[in-house]
Amino acid sequence: MTGYLDLQALVQIIGPRFADGAAKRDAEDVFVADHYDVLKQHKVFSALVPAELGGGGLAHSAMCRFLRQLAHYCPSTALALSMHQHLVAAAVYNHRNGKPGQKLLEKVAASEIVLISTGANDWMESSGLATRADGGFRINARKPFGSGSPKGGLLMTSAPFEDPKEGWQVLHFGVPFSAPGIALADDWQTLGMRATGSQTVVMENVFVPDDAIALRRPRGKFHPAWNVILTVALPLIMSVYAGVAEAAADIGTELARKRLNDPIVPYLLGELANELTRVQLATDDMVRLANDFDVTMGLEVTSPMLVRKTIVAEGVLSTVEKAMEAAGGAGFYRKAGLERLLRDAHGAQFHPLPAKRQHRFTGRIALGLDPIMDAA
């Protein structure tokens, strides 16, 4: 990684700095803008880009490890960063497999431009409306959960379009945040992950040229592109929540040590170790399934990946709750940090797919059915 600081060393340097003020940012819904400046300085946004395209050439598994460690210090920074990294990861996989991706990767390497995603929230249907215009489309939409959007450079999103011949489609595209008609709703006031800046992106008559359309797919139907997106994205995202669970377990264990005379404490710490191990094993296996992009994408990988995502999401919440129980009354105080981690942990359930949707998806595949919809 010529010109790039080793990220495993970097996290030990910037992590403690990022941890400073976390409670204040959480209380005031303040985005971690200055953290993004530091990450840009160290070329973290282009770290996954192949070296031959001007990036750091970091392995997907190494980025997962970095995000997991960073979450020990500032979960919001790690989660917002993971949203950019999963878009880069998908482009890397596509580029390696003869599909479009090089142009985007070169842009990220050249300027550390921050990519903002809303696609997972849109899922199969997408939201908003695309209408035909001379040389392209006009987009009107409200796109929630745009993590990192206050520092966004390029919005990677989608919109439905009713083609007069082919019927409803979903158009996937990138558009600069500087484009006329793009604004932020300033609406990120939430239970947890409050410093991610995941504002709703508002698009009013935003022009997207024809050559910016990266994918057209039938609306409401599962498309193979989701196999790539889910397989590379979920290990990155859930690594952050694994870091949250590990941080909570550390706090809970430390506070429990102050109650050595309590005969229940060993039982609680044993249960905590089991819950955390479940999270760690499932997270590690997600990274293994992605196999540093040396994998043939398909439902036979996507479905197990989604199963593990649910296991991690449920396990993270159980781990943080058990850490609070082990900590005793001291864990109930905000100054301990567990309360904030517990709220952050709740965010895991909202990433695709939520548990019940994952159960249905996986069950339908087991029955030999389309994972999303019944046949006409």
C-alpha cells in the first residue's frame, strides 16, 4: 500500500481521538465531519481501490477488521464509513469480473470523494420517480438513511421509471451532490448511531444523463446485482456492530470486576462470553464467505450471508444487554457508555434484511422459489 498508512496501525492512532466527545455528539446529533477530514488525509476512502487504479489495494477482510476496531472508539464514524466502503467494494468486485466499476474507482482514488448510498433502503421497489427528459431523466425523490451525507460527494441511488414498452423499471445511477436540486432534510434525530449524519437526501427535478445510468432492472424483482451488493456490503456493515458488541463487553466486564463478592457475577460474565462469541463467530464467517472477492456470486452465497447477518444483529443486542446486566447499576449511568452502545446496537436490525424478511427470503430459496415474489 505505497503512500498509505497501515490501517491496523492507523486505528490505534486516530481511535482515541475519535472517541473524544462521543457522548456530546450523541446528545446533540452532531455529525462526525472532522473525522471524515482525518480519514481523507490518510486516504481511507480509497483504501479498497486496487493499486493499479491509484488506490491502496487493501483487502476486503482487512477493511472489515479496520471498521470493527474503529467501532470500539466511535461506532457512528465506523458505520458511516462502512456505507462508503461497501459501494467501493461492489465496484471492485465488478471491475475484477469484467463489469463497469473502473471509472468510479478511479474517481475515488483521484479525490477521496465520499460515496453516499441509499440503495439498500430502497430494496426491490425503489422510491421516488424518474421521468424522461432530453438526454436523460428528471428525478424526484426523498431518500432516507444517507449515512455521511453532510460530507457526500457522489450520491449512489435509484429511482423507478415507467418505460412505455417494458413497464416499470428501476434505474441505478450516481449523481454529484453539487447537482442542482439536491438538498439534505436535516432530519437525523434517532435512537442510536446519532453522529452518522444519515440524513434524508431530497431530490427535486435532479437531472441524470443517460450515460450515468449504471443499471436498469425490472421493478420489484430480485436482480443478480443484489448478490454482489449484499455479499460485499454485509460483512463490512456487521463488522461495525461486532465492534459495538466487543466494546460493550469490555465495559461490562470491567464494571463487573468491581463486584467480585457477588456470587452471580461469574455466571453473568460466562453468559456474556457466550453471547459475544456467537457474534464474533458469525461475523468472521461473513467475512469468510465474501473471501476477499474470490467468490462466485449467487443465491447460494447470498442466503447464508443474510442468515449470518440476522444472527449477528440479534447477538449484538443480546451481548450489549448482557454487558449491562453484568455491569450492575453502574452500567445504567450514561457516563459508563453502555447506554449509548445499547442504542447504537438497535441499528443493526434495520440493515437488509430485517429478520422476518430474511426468514422469508431464506425459506423461499429452500423451497426452490423466487426469494422475493411469487411466480405470476
